[in-house]
Amino acid sequence: MARKIYAPNVHLFAFHLKDRDTPNLLWDKCNHILSQRFGITKPLEIEEQPGYRVDLLKDKTDDDVALHFESKIFPNGTPLPITGLATPLRIHDTYVLALNLRRPELDQNQKKTNPLDLNVLELLNPSGCLMPSEIGSSLGQTLLLTVWYTEEKQWLPWKSPQNRQELRKLADNCLREFIPNQYPCPDFYREGQLFGSPIFEYGVPTQEKDYCHILIWVFCETETDGKFTTHYSTFVNLFCYLNKVVAAFHRSRKVHHVVRQEYQAIEPYINKIFQGMPVDKQLTQDELNQFKEYLKDIPQKYLSYSQLIRDLDHYRLDVDINAQNYRRELNDIQSQLPAENLSFLSHFFDDDYRLFTEQIQSDLAYFQHGTGLLEKALTAIQGRVDIEQAESDRALQKTVAIVGFSLAGAGIGATLAPYVIPTEPRQPILPPFSTNHLHPFTQSLLLSLGLGFTFAVITQGVTSVMQNRGVIAGRITKLIRGGSKI
């Protein structure tokens, strides 16, 4: 087929978060493109307004909210007039730039302009200035190319399989001419029909790297252009919510990669902890200190991991909210055109959105196990440390009790000594074994030690009995509550 198109149009719809570090990015990019690539000296000036969806052009009127301009391109060195308009607006928290560059259908004498070679499309995207990597908007963009069939081709029944293949080749060729060689060309995604004319979509939304969303719409029916113009504002909204959904999904994939690495590291980390935990013996002080360090480390890991899960769920909500907004805008078009087949546009909500949400929900369900593992590990370690600490405290209390009662017994012995040991007449201290009787001092000392030892033995016995009774009581309670054997 002849490589000719009529009245080509390029529409850039770019979207950027208002609260980013570079809120004026879209306006600066637009002014740079207009001045450096098309010689437009009048800048795009913005005036912020309150409201959910507001036009931001300074000095706008009720009937005109866009900056209009004229320029020239030079295919084969011949000047060719083009026109365009730049429309700045804000939708809730998102700045939007709708930039249109076109070859008019009619010239100054109201005569139809001549068909053009496909290479004219390259001049409407000089040096790739409209590509996503050049614009750099935080929420992505959509490029829409509209071209008319040349007049001699309009008689073709384009819905026939043969002519649909011909139209697909035309769209592919338009794409190759529009995108400079140094930029990757997006893959073909799907095709359909919209407002009576074929439309082709490029850029697979699940592919994160070098994602570029381009639509090529071949006008075969005169009504197509009119309906698109009438609903242009709604299409801006549609593309806004579509790109916000895709951007949220792509960000969720980045979080997914990080969460997956963290999740894969959790199990080896926990295994390392419990492989070093002795089961049938008491922990040494060094081991106890190590487990106390784990009690400090695990909550930090849990917090970091939980924040990643929260971010993943946040993007799930973003996908859901903006997809519902997309459907609302689509329903608005359908209500105004009830007989129109909008399946090409509804595909995004019916298929892409469903795929996005299922993927993120699956990730959340899978990675939630990581928080459970950290919680169980923390509980197990805390329990073991508490047991060791309790046993250590009981041993200390027992030792203190025995020593205390021993000292008390010794004190009693010392107090009783004068009453049970005769001390008159006072006896001199003689060398050991020089007499058959113990010196009263020695008798008093032995009495104190004997009573101290007796009290220690009694205390040891009493504490052991109390501990055993506590164990038996615990088992009886367990038997009563759970029916298990003692």
C-alpha cells in the first residue's frame, strides 16, 4: 500500500504527581519542547486553582483553556505548516499536560491539505522529545497518534481480514517512523475498534522496563474524529487513571522484588537461631546474652518487613481506586453513546485491572507468612529467655533463702549458747586435744553451725516440696482444662 497518511495528529498525555520534588516538571518540559524543537517563544504559564479537576492556563477564558501555537516542520527541506495546542490541568493530586501537534486537514484557503509520507511523523517527535524517558513524568504517559486513510484508500472495506492486516502494517510503520532508532519500540499489545475506526495499542502494561504506551488510531470513518473531539476531556481523564493504575502496579513490582529477597532471608535467619538453641540443657550466660540480642534484632526486622507489606497493600489500593475511577469515566461515555461498542476501552478494566489486583493480592497472601514466622520466632525466643531468667531467679531466691535461714539458725545457736553450755568457772583457752572436754567457745561455735546447717537442710526440703507441689498443681489444672494425663 502507498506510504501516505492524511492530517496526522500526535497527542501527548503526560501525568505527574503534584506533590513531587519537581512539581513544575511538565510545564518546564512543555516549554522546552515548544521553544527548542518548534521555535515557539510564548511560554506556557500556569495559575493554580482550587477544585478537583481544574484548568491551569493563566489568562484562560471560559471557551479556551489551551495555549495555541503555529510552527513549521521541514520534510525533505520543504517547509510544512503545523499547528498545536498545550492544555495544562490538574486532576485531584495529578498535574496533566495534554500536548497536541498536528498537520491541519485544511489549509488557509480551506482546501484539504495533501497526503504526507509516513516519515513526517518523525518530525513531530524530533529527537524523541516526546518519549517517556525524555518527559520523565512520575505517573507515566500515553501517546496517541491519529492518522486518516488517504482519500484513495477510504473506499476499502477495512473490516475484512485482508484489509485489517494492511491497516496493522500501516500502524506498525507509523510507529517505526515516529520513534527514533535510539529508543526501544514497544511491543504490539492488541487491536480493536473505537468509534467506527480501527485502533492499535502498543506497550504491554505488565512489562516494567522501557514501558511506553502508544495508541495508533486510523480514522476510516468521518464520525470517528468528531466523537473523539467531543469526548476529548473524558479521554484525558481515562488516560490519567489508566496511567495511575499502571504506575501503581509497576511500583508494586519493585516492592515485590525487595519483599521477596527479605522473605527468602527470613527462614535461614530463623533456622540459624534455633539450630544454636539447646533444647535439653540450660543456656549458658553467653547463649542467653545472644538470645537477648535476637530479641532486639527481630522486632526491627519485623517492622521493616511489615512496612514493605504495607507499601504493597498501598499500591493495591491505588490500583483499585484509580481503576474504579477509570470505569466511572468509561460509563460516562457509554451513557452518552449507548449504542457505541466500547469494548476496546473496557478491556483495560475487565482484563488488565483484574490481572493486576490478582497478582498483588497473591503476593500479599504469600508474603504474609513472613510476618507470621517472625512473630513465632520472637515468641519462642522470648519464652525461652523468660524460662531461663525465671529459673535463674528461682535458684537465686533459693540460695538467698537457704543462706538467710542458715544465718538465722546460727544466730539462734549463738543466742542459746550461754543457756545450754556451762561457762562457770571461766576456763582458759588451752591448745587442742589437751583436755577431754571441748571449750565452751568451741561448743557455742559448733552449736551455731549445727543449727545453721539444720535450718539450711529444712529450707532446702521445704522449697523442693513447694516446687513439686506447684508442678503437680499445674498438671492437675491442665488435666481439668484439657483432659490430658498427669
